[in-house]
Amino acid sequence: MKHEDTILAAVAGFVDTLSFVALFGLFTAHVTGNFVLIGAGIAGFGQGVVLKLSVFPAFVCGVIASSLIARAMSGRPAWQGTRTLHAVQAVLLLGFCAAGVWATPVTQPDSLSALVAGIVGTFAMGVQNAHPRVIARAGGVPNTVMTGNVTQAILDAVDLLSAGTAAAARAAARARFGKMLPAIVAFALGAACGALGFRFVGFLALLAPVGALATLALCAAPTAGTTTQERA
């Protein structure tokens, strides 16, 4: 689907920010960011160390689930695997929404309800992180963590603005920049919407990314250059 990575970047920004503000600084998409917060928590800064530690196995399970689904569908057209993974993630985010509503108000970071919500949400984002690695898509860009995209966009901007850049390099930089920028902007807008959504409707705001993923699943169709990743 056209603009799929842009939509997924918005989903990642939305979910990551909502989980951060709702669950004591928990990252569900940019899960390695929790290392920093765990280190701070061990030193007595911040809270929710148990919560942040508990989500790593969930993230691993999300990645494994994506891999197993892709393997099971390796004999089918790649778009069917894409549809399945979008649907699985949508169901998991719906579970995150339900767990969050059950946990509300979240007053203790290590309560059972907060742990369940964080685990389900991180499982869902583990699926999204693994998706482009288990089902390759021509021309795709990373859509869950923007650090690499921002770095590449800056490098491409330098190439575009430098008078000495060769024509071929300039064309390649322009093409990359055109793919990276929408994802970066979408992630930032998704992050803002995630925070605002939680402020006004709590965990029910997660119905927005659920709807986006359901739409992507329904719209998944054969596209040129889309292939199922080979498995040994």
C-alpha cells in the first residue's frame, strides 16, 4: 500500500508516546530506550524498573511471533503475510487498549494491571519492529525508530545543498530524502497525537492506531517488488 511506512511511523510514534506518558516512561516501540531509564531507576531516578524489565521478553516474543508467521506463510504471496501481521498487531493493540482501560487509573508502576498493559503493548510493537525484516518490501524505510532516518535525512540534505555533489549522488539523495521525511514527520505527529489522545480519552486513544492497522490489513494487495523473505 502506498504510504504504508508513513502510516506505520505515525502508529509507532503514537503508541510509544502514549505508553511513555501512561506507564511511567515506558517505551513500547523504541524498546531499547528503556535501558537508559532502567539505569536511571537503579540509581534512584525515576520509577517502574520492574515494568521496564518485564517488557523485554514480550518484545522478544513479538519478534519471534512475526518470524513464525512469516515462515508459516512463506509459500504464499508476501502481501498475505503483510495483511496477517497488520491484523495481528491490530488485535494486540486492541488488547493493550483493553488492558490499559482495566488498569486505569494507573497509580503504581509495578501493579499487575500496569505490567499486563505494558507487556501486551510491547508485544504488539515487537511485531511491527520485526515486520519489515521478515517480509521484505522494496523501497521501505524504518518506521519504528527515527534516529537512523533523521541521520540519513541530514546527510542527504547536506548532499543536496552541496555544490560539489555529483549528479548521480544528488539524485539518490533526493530519492532517499523524499522517502525518509514523510516517515519522520508522521512519527512526530503521531507522538503528539498519542500524548494528546491519552490526555483526553486515556487508553481509548489506542483505537486510532488499531483502526489504522486494520485499514492497512484490509488494503494489503499485491505490489511490484514485494517479496516474502527467504528462510533457511
